Amino acid sequence: MQFKAIIFDLDGVICHTDHYHFQAWKQLADRLGIPFNEEDNDRLRGVSRMESLNIILEKSPRLYSDQEKLAFAEEKNENYKKLLMQMTPADLPEKTLATMQELRARGLLLGIGSSSRNTKLILSRLGISDFFDAVADGTEISRSKPDPEVFLLAAEKLGVLPAEAIVVEDANAGIQAAKAGGFFAVGIAVAAGHPAADYAINSIQMLLDIIE
Ligand code: B16
Ligand code: MG
């Protein structure tokens, strides 16, 4: 199969913001007196902000109104955005950038498909705001992963069919989304072990093995 494009998930694939997500949720959970640890944090990978909050609130002794939940999600995001200001272009691994440049040199279009509503801020912190041929993110979709909406939008913006594109994902919800959309799903990190992944890698450079 001759692929025309690669759509990358952002958090956990291009860069690692999970410790910032963890710290930001932990600040909120501590304030509310809700237990929250790294294991709970693993369940939040790739899922939307509000779904993440609902997972955290499973351990809350009390129920909250929708209005309170919106305020909590906003509070976490303010914590998170402050932490993102610590990111610099040095947080983009050199090997990741070099691999993406080589993939482009081999004729592929490169896109982002991220659930994050902070995608543009993160790309800007990494110094790659204008690097991708198309970016689809959490601000443009109504259904988050495992729904394929964000990847279908990225493919549409790139002008390719799902069957012509690879999706690279670190989250199980992302592999499910990629397969539901008809993409070739490459799993990395936790998602490398997902049974529905078409191919598993343990570093971004391994993408060069499947692209001639
Ligand atoms: P935000 P991805 C996802 O990004 C993260 O993996 C997930 O942990 C987060 O809850 C979600 O974005 C929403 O992020 O609060 O910034 O809108 O992995 O799809 O790039
Ligand atoms: Mg991810």
C-alpha cells in the first residue's frame, strides 16, 4: 500500500505533556479532597477534558452539578496552561523532528489529529506552529476519541482518504478511533499492545521502516 499521509496524535506521540496533565488534575483533585494517582492518570490518555474530569469524580464522595463541573474543568485548564509555559522547542525530541522531515522528503503529507483544545498553544511552545500540512484538534470536533471525527477531519484537510493515511497513536482510545475511521493504525507506547493496531513501534523512527 502506498500511503499518502501520516496523521500524528500530539500528546504522547510528538511530545509528552502527560506529566503536566497529571500535575494540573492533581492540584484540582487535592483541593477537592479526591484521591488521584498516576494509575488513575493513565485512564485519561487521549480522552477529552470533560470525560477526564468525570473519571476523576468517580472517586468523589459527593456529586457535582454540570455548572460546577464546567468550573472545575476550566480551573484544571488554567493550571495546565501555566505548566505548558515551561515547554520549549527543546521538548520536541530531535529524532522526532528529523523523522518527520525524512517522511516529508519521502513524499508524505503530515498532519495532527489531537483531542486537545490546547493543540495550537503546544505546537507554538514547541516552535512548530507552521510545520504540519494540516491540524485538526479538540476545538473543531464534537465527539472525541474513540470516535474517529478528529482523524477524519485531519484527512479531509489533507485531501486524502482514510485508507491512504496512517494514524500514529499512544492511546487505546486513539487506536479504536483510527480503526473506526478506516485508517492504518500504528500504536506506540501503551497503544503498541492494542490488539487492533495494524503495526507496533517503540520509537517514531520506526515509521521509516514502513515507508519506502
Ligand atoms: P485538553 P491527544 C489529549 O491529547 C490528551 O491525551 C488527553 O489526556 C487530554 O485530556 C485531551 O487531549 C484533552 O486535552 O484539556 O488540552 O483539551 O493525545 O489527543 O493529543
Ligand atoms: Mg495521545
